[in-house]
Amino acid sequence: MIHQRIKIAKFQSLIALVLMCVILSFLSDKFLTPANGWNVLRQISVNICISVGMTLIILTAGIDLSVGSILAFSGAVVAGLLKFGIEMPSYDLYVGFTLLGGVLSGLLVGAALGAFNGLVITKFKVPPFVATLAMLTIARGFTMLWTKGYPISSLGKEFAYIGTGWFLGVPVLVWIAALIVIGAIILTNRTAFGKYIYAIGGNENAARLSGININRVKIWVYTLAGILAAIGGIMVTSRLNSAQPNAGLSYELDSIAAVVIGGTSLAGGRGTIAGTVLGAMIIGILNNGLVLMDVSPFWQQVVKGAVILLAVMIDKANHKEE
């Protein structure tokens, strides 16, 4: 009986996703349309990118509350460099940026902020919750300083193609998310680094005694999360063809929700990237369904919070039985 419950628990996210799709198809005739399907996939692509990074962090028994702000600042940096470049009037110097240069600069910003999180957590022993909460505020402040509180718009057709273009009949955003998921699955399942991540989350002391460099692994994990948040920022900015100062608000909550609903334990050491993808799909379809049914945005927040709480309670109950 216990083994049967464990097997069912492994598929609970998939079962929930199927049931949600069936229910929403009856409640709204617009839900099962191709246009709405592609719209949902584009919307969840950003959350999938962020959630993959969040999964790696939570697997090490950490947390990152700063991904939404890192997303916003990275996207703003790319937009600002593409639009204005860098001017140094005192040196009579102007540096323009190509699309590749702007994108790489945004990724570098995300990597630097993520690495800073990892350094503060490992070298100064600041709890991840506190360190990333501080970065949430710092990165949001940098975003406001960089944009001066105003959107940076009209970034060109080439950049907009990332967020609005199609390739082989599939949105470019979906291709980006798919490649990140495939890379993350290989990383966690086929590399020594992935094994180290699970080992640290399962038992950090045992991992240290076995010779794993805990600090180095954690710094790299937070750096990767920062890079993935930056990719999310580029995707959002490109889709809107504009960098918004308030971009990424509450994105950290959606990513944590996707990870938890996907079956990753907040205690670390247990979870999968595939589960996180299912969790992101559940969150995205839930948001889409509530909008189609014209549910108040305030009630949407209530429902989303209740779903997260239910997922955590189910996870706790399942692992008590193991």
C-alpha cells in the first residue's frame, strides 16, 4: 500500500495538470484553442527559465528571493546598452552595442549578482533568505537608477524577434526554455556537479566529509540561477520590446511555487527538473484559466497561494510515509 502511494505521489503533478486542463476546457471554450495554447507556452517559458535556477538552489537546501529583481536589472541593462550605448563626454567617447554585445552584458550582470549572492552566503555565512532578500532590494534599486524610473522602449526588430519571433513553427521563447531544460536535465543527471548538488542538499556535513567543495558548488549554483534570471529578463524585455522598471515583481514567488508544486523538497536533496517544468505549467495554466474566467486579480493571488500551501502539505505528507 505504501509503495503504491509513493508511485502515485511521483505522478501527482502530472495528474493535477491533466485534471486542471480537463476542468478548464469545460469552463472556457477559449482554453483549448491553438492561439491560447501558444500564448500559455510563451508565458510559462520565462518562469521555466527562472524556476530551473531556483530548483538547483532549493536542491542545495537554499532559496533565492532576488530572481525577479535580477531579471529586471539584467533586462534593463540590455535595453539601455542597445538603445543608448555608453557615453563618456569627458573623454569624447561613445561605445555602441550590437545585439550580441548587449545580450552578453545582461548575462554578465545576472552572473555577477548571482555570484555575489553565493559569496555572501558561503563566505560570510549569511542565511540564503536574508542574503537574497537584500539582493532583491539592491537589484531593484539598481534597476530604478539605471532606468531613472522610466521604460526603455523601441529596441529594434532584431531584439524583439527573441520575444515575438517563431522558428520552425514554434515561438523562439519556447525553444530557449526547451534548451535550458534539456541542459539542466543533463547537468543534474549526467554530471558530477549535479551529483554534488543533490549530495549537499541531502546531507551537507556528509558531502563535506566526502571531499565536496561545498562553497564552490553553492557559488556556482547561485551564479547559474543569476544567469537564468538574466535570460528571463532578456525574454521579458524582448517580448514587450521595452524594459519596464517594475518588471519581474513577484516572479520569485511563481518560481518557488513551480519548484514546490513540481515535487522538489524545500529541505533540499530531492526533486527533478522535469517536475519543475510540470509545476511551471500548472502555475501558467492556472493563471491563464483564471484570466479566461474573468476572475479578479485579487482572488487569483488567493488561489495561487492556496495551491502552493496545498502542494507543500502534500509533499510533507508523502515523505512522512516513505
